[in-house]
Amino acid sequence: MQRGRRHKPLVERARGLVGQLRRWLPDRALIVVADGGYAALDLLAWCARQARPVTVITRLRLDAALYRPAPARRRGQNGRPRLKGKRLPSLAQRLEQAHTPWQTCRLAWYGGNLRRLQLATATAVWYSPGKPPVALRWVLVRDPKKRFEPQALLSTDVTLSARQIVQYFVRRWSMETTFQEARLYLGLEGQRQWNDLAAARATPVRLGLFSFVN
């Protein structure tokens, strides 16, 4: 506000970046993988509504309100179309239910190590009053050896399998460590990187040398 510009929330900035990327690559399939801070219904719905939908994979709260799809309207039925169907059990409840179907598989987890994991998945509609409903595939992930707490993921592309969704999400780890090491060892985002021209010149060279040395 001090510079006369309106503050943009993180989700709004993300939508702008995704929209720009879609304009640059109108024919490419785009899969955006992000942490739970981007699990916002407005952003997910906007990505799903594009002429060429953008797939978003992110974390999902275990207490998220999930529903069945809205039932088909009967001929001659009055009133506004329904946005959702019957309420489904929460993912926290599904973790406790004995009849939840789990599939066991070996997947590369954080750090690249193969782990034996159990996955449960289904489709649902995520809805919150005043927000647009979003159709998604949810995935519950748990470790039989309980080395980490159970967690939930979502994908706005319901055709992806649970295994694919987990694999896409885990790929974030290599990018996060790259950014951390670039700041720590290469001085990115430091004082010498505040000028746009300096960043455009130095950053590609630094990253290239870093990749070559490693």
C-alpha cells in the first residue's frame, strides 16, 4: 500500500502466474504441484474451469467437507440447481474405519528412498458455503510402520491414479532442496540479486556451474 499497489494474497498471485503460464503454453498439459497453502477452492475451481484445465495437486485437510456429486435434476424441477449431494465421511473418519480399502505399494518417498506405503482413494466434491464446488480425487497416504503421520492429497484431475498423484507430489522435494541450496551456497535472493538485470545475467550462470560441479 505504501507504493500505491493493492496487496495480493498468495493464492491470487499463484492464479496470475498459472494464468500467464497457460497463455504461454496453451496446448500443453499443465500439472501444478503445491503445498497446502494453495489448497483454496477459488484457485482450484479457477484452474478446473479453464478451456484447457490446469491440474492442481496439493495437500487436503483431513477434516475437509466432502460430498457426493449433485444429483441430476428431474424434468420440470424448480429452484436453483444443487451444488452438491450427500455429505461423505471425512478423511479423518476414513482413517479409523475398518472397511476403508487400502492398496499397498512401494514408492519413492522424500529423499528418493523406496518405502512401503498404503494408499486409499476415491472421488468427491469439495464444498464450502460461498465457495465454488470442486470435483477432485483424494488420496490418503499412511505408513504401516508409522514413521510419519497419515496425510491426504488431492488432484483436480480425477482420472489420475493414487500412485500417480503421490509420485507427482513427492517430486516437489527435489525442487525445494534446489531452492534451499541455491540460497545457501549461491547467494540467490541476496543483495546482489535485487537488480533484475543482475539476476538475469548471474542466476543462469550460477545454476549452471552448480549443476556442473555437482
